[in-house]
Amino acid sequence: MRDDQQTNIIPKKIINATWKVLPGRFLVLGLWVVVFACNQRKDLIDQPLYEGPLSSMDSAVTQMSDSGIVVMQLETALQNNFENGDREWPSGFRINWYNSRGQVTSYFTANYVYFTKAENLYRAEGNVIVKSYANQDELNTEELFWNQTEERFFTDKFVTINSDGEVHTGEGMQSNQDFTEYRILKPKGTFTLEDDPGSPAQRDIPLTPAKQN
């Protein structure tokens, strides 16, 4: 019995030597883990934040209806949706407005459009066209803003408006959404198409027909 007890006793010298060695090794291991974790965190912080679209839709068609009747339709080849609620149409879009009989009353198209949710504002760029079928007037400009809530268009860029055989030019424009009422802020001139059929003003007015449904 005494021999067994002596067998289980660890000499004091061995215990002291073990305590002298192990803490140092564990300290080195702990420091290595901390350094490794910090390096990983630094790599994550240094990586650039993703600012691209959260989702994209190809050949998208969006409709807005009132009492079951479609009053507006947006068609686009590509729509990008961002996390903050912004939207982008890199290839532009076309919006048709309809009356109660399903006929197109006006349309709005552009080569590029970006919607900022914070301002609730659409910015259209490149061959921007707004046309009303009520009066056959047509606007052409290179940049146009659309406030859907206020149902109005505005710009401070150069504009041309084809109206009843005449082309009105100027800088800056404000109009209602269906383009039946508008005002050029700084008129530059008016040209009659019959008097000068080869004028640049006439060639700048695209007569793109709207798509009837």
C-alpha cells in the first residue's frame, strides 16, 4: 500500500519545472492568436465596401394602376436596385401614361435614368424626350428631372420644343407631368419648320411614335 502511494506522488522538482515552462508557451500561443485575429480584422476593414446594386432585373415591366386600370407603365432592358432604395436604369427606360380607355396620352424616355430615394427624384440623361398626345408637343433635352410626387418635370439645360409646326428653344424648362402646360425659363428663339426645313432645330427634334396598346 505504501509503494502504491509513493508511485502516485509527483516529485516537487518536476512540478516546479513544469510551471516554469508552460506559462511561457501558453503566453506565446495566446499572443500569436491575438495577432492573427487582429490581422484578419485589419484585412476585413481594409477591403473596399461593396457599393453596387443589391439586385438587378432584366427586361423589366412595371405597371401602376388605379381602380384596376393601368395608368402608367415603365419598360426597361435593365433595372438596378440599391440597398438605400435608389434605382438605376443604365440603358434608360420608357414610361407611357394611359387614359381610362387604355390609350397612351404621353410618354417619357431617356438613355440613362437614376432615381434618388432620399430626394424622391428621377434624373434622366441623354436624348430625353417627353411627348404629349393631347397637344402633340414634344420636348427634347440632354438632362431632365422628374418629381413623381409633384407630377412635374424641370431642367436648367438647353431645350427644344416642337409645337404645332414650330420649334421653340431656350435654357431651362418647367412643365406638368403630361406636358400640356410648360414654360421655357430663358427663351432663345422660335423657328417655323416650313420656312426652314433643313434647319438644325428641325433635325434635333426626334419624332419617335409612342407604342399604342
